[in-house]
Amino acid sequence: MKFIVIGLGNFGTNLSHQLIKEGHEVFGIDYKMDRVESNSEHLTHAVCADTTEELNIRKLPLDDADYIIVSIGSEMSVSLTTTALLKRNTNQPILCRAINDVHGTILESMGIYQILYPEAEYAKELANRLSLKGAIRTMTFDENHEVVELRVLNKMVGKQLKESDLRSKWNLNLITVVREYKTKNVFGKTTIKKKALGVIAPNFEFEKEDSLILYGNKNDLERFNNNG
């Protein structure tokens, strides 16, 4: 897929690099030359331009992009002007980072495809993770349900999935298992990597390096985790 990312600050840069890592093409734009230069070797294209000027917006390959992401996080006026010009020059889906609730409300009134609140979303995820002791990652779907990555319980090590009673006793669904393994780089230094093991068969045997990706009610997840 092809993405245009406008604003190469911390969020825009990290997002762009991750999209490249996933095999996509990224056209990055920022008005600061130092940001463009630091990203030029990592992105498909990187240009320095003032996106509050409509002529510069029209020069972008807007209709070739699958998504256009406005990740400007410093000035609301610049973000809104850029977004308004994009809306006037393309029908491609636009995702915008909102600096605050007022910014988000204005973007919503403009009919933006998706509004992003990266700081608020991460803060919420971190709070949920800290609330469930030992949680490695969390993803909340509503007030009561979430997906959580938890270390396998000691009592489960050496047992098979069908012996775990995850569903019958704890009312939890196992999505997959992530297993840690050690590898050495070219300098001989040992590093730890993780690999998701896909769909887990009933006779799968848990190991101490495993973590469980579980879906369920928050109360059931906490009850299961405390049982360890």
C-alpha cells in the first residue's frame, strides 16, 4: 500500500518507519529540512514543503495514495489548514492526529475518515497494563473486555492447552502464544526475540518462556492472573 505522511515529528517518523518495515511505500513531508534529511534514507520519498500552501498540496501524489495521514502535532492551525486543503484536493481517506479534544471536534466536523489520539490512546493502554499486574500488552475493546498478553502461569508449564481449563474454568479465549527464543547477532551478542505461534492446537504444551494472548472480561483476566 501507499501512504502519505505529513509531519515527521516523533509520531510521524515512528509511524512511517513502521509502515516501511511492514512493506509499504511512504511519501513523507515536513516543513523542517533536518527532519526530511534524517528520514530520506528510510522512506520511499521525503520532501520539504509547507503544506499550508495549496500549490504544494497539489504537487503531492494524492490520488496514488491509499491513505493520507496528517501527523502534525505542534500547531493546530497548521494541521487544520493542511487538512482543509487536502479535503479540497482529494477524495482519498485522510487520517488526522488530534492535539486535543477541541482539535478533534473540528476534525470530526470536517468529516475526517479517522481521528487519532496517540498520546491519549497510549496513556489508556499503559494505565490498563499497569492495573493488571504482570501484563505485557493490552488492547481494550470496551469498558469490560480486552486482549491481554500475560506470562504463562508457572502451574501451566509442561501442561497441554486441553488441560488448562482456560475456557471452562476462567471463561477466557486463547488467541495465540508468543514464545521467546535466543539468537546471536553478527557480533556474537545474544538477543531475545519473540514469535507468535499461530493457532494453538489442544495438545500444545506450554513452556516457561511463553506468554499468552488472551481475550476476555477484565474481571476474569484479573482472576486468572491472580491465580498464578
